[in-house]
Amino acid sequence: MMKKLSIDKLATIVTNRRKEKNFTQENLGELTGINRIMISRIEREDFIPSVTQLEKLADILEFDIADVFIEKEKENSFVALRSEALSDNEKEGVEQLFKMMISLRQQTLLRRKIENE
């Protein structure tokens, strides 16, 4: 089993805790540094906050971050390594990702070489 962020649990907790504390989305935005529109989107299950934003929300609204996670069956671990389990579209995506990683690595090595000359 692995833990997975539940956006519906997050939306419910953020909405309920915000209302219990009599905060508007605007107030909560000011306290957390998260734009009011993003707060609205979190409450509508339309936006997943970053870890930093999640920590700020948990701190200000006083909830345990663990409460927004659910148990999830592990499925298709190492899917990128077992290419037969991928659709053509997914294979293309993995191939593109590898190309980008190699390109980034080459740029990094080149940058280091230039800086050391």
C-alpha cells in the first residue's frame, strides 16, 4: 500500500476549517501567501497545492497533513521499465522524458566545462 493525496479530502478539510475559523478565501490567501483564486480552486478540487502550500494551509487551518492522504494499492510500479505495460502514447512520453533528461545532462556538463575553463 502507498499513500496518495486525496484532493476531495483536501477540498473538504480546507473548506470546513476555513469556515470554522470564519476566514474568507481572501483572508486565508493573505495568511498563507496562496492566491485567493488558488484557494477557491483547491476547494473545488481543481488545484493541487505544492508541499510548501499544503504545509502553510495545515499550519494556518490547524489540520494534520496526514489527514488528506488515503491508502492506495500500488499499481504498475516501474511501469516505465516494463515497456509492454505502456500504451503507445505513454511510450512516446517516456521516450520524450528520457530525451529531455539526456539533453539537460549534456547542458549541465557543458556548462561545468565552460565555467572551469
